[in-house]
Amino acid sequence: MELDALDRALIRELQHDARQTNRDLAAKTGVSPSTSLERVRSLRERGVITGYHAALDLQAVGRPVQALIAVRIRPPARPVIEGFREWAARLPETIGLFVTSGAHDFLIHIAVPDVNGVYAFVIDRLTERREVADVQTTMAYEHVRSSSIEPAAPERRRTR
């Protein structure tokens, strides 16, 4: 998907502050408000911008303890993998989920009130599932998130 310099500037500014007015966004990117509005609408329609959300402080919402939990599923069949994925993604402790290759099938990022919450998640939720063959838990001391994602640079075409 082609993104020009204006698309990139709009994306950068929206990632910094998605609540800013369209007028402010236009001023920061050097275009008219109507151009800004139309380009942002196009980015949404093309699936580049998939939504807006509020970032929460996990400590402030009572979930300061984070862990990454690697899970191996057996049998490794599509319906089993998809069923587990849907189930795990809906759990209130889950704040992120990756379907992976290698020794484990999933990496689940959880946030809970305390270490006992991690233990309860593993013992009471995960190991109760028959398809769970192995679980490895890693406590996270700190989680640093990137505040913005820069689109990949466009490929340069070679001329001969």
C-alpha cells in the first residue's frame, strides 16, 4: 500500500495525539482542514488506521503485575489452535496474544493485581484446558511500549 509524505505525517501526528481536532491536525501537517479530513478518512477506509483507543496505566487500574506465558497446544490442529486463540483472547487478564512458531504455539501477555494472579491464571485457567500441553511463565519487570509506529519506507524501484 502506497503511503505518501502527507499520509505518514498524519499517521505520526494521530499516534501522538488521536484526540486532537482536525483543525490542529491540519495545521501540524501543513494542509487545509478539508484535505486532512479526507486523507484521514481514506486511511481508515484503506485499513491503515484501524481504530483509536485510550492507553491505560496498568498500575492505576489495579493490574500492575505483568507476565508473558508461552503455551504449547496438542494436537496442533487448526480447529484446536483457533479455539484456544479465541478463548485466551477473551480472558480479562489477557492484554495481548501472539500465535507463534517454534517450541510454543502462543505467547500470552497478561496483567493482574499480584503474583498470585499470575499463578491463578496459569493453574486455574490454562492448565484446566485439555489441549494445553506445556506452559512456561516469564514475569515482566517492565513493559516499554513504542508510542508510534513509522510505516515502512516505500520500496525503490530499480531502473536499468
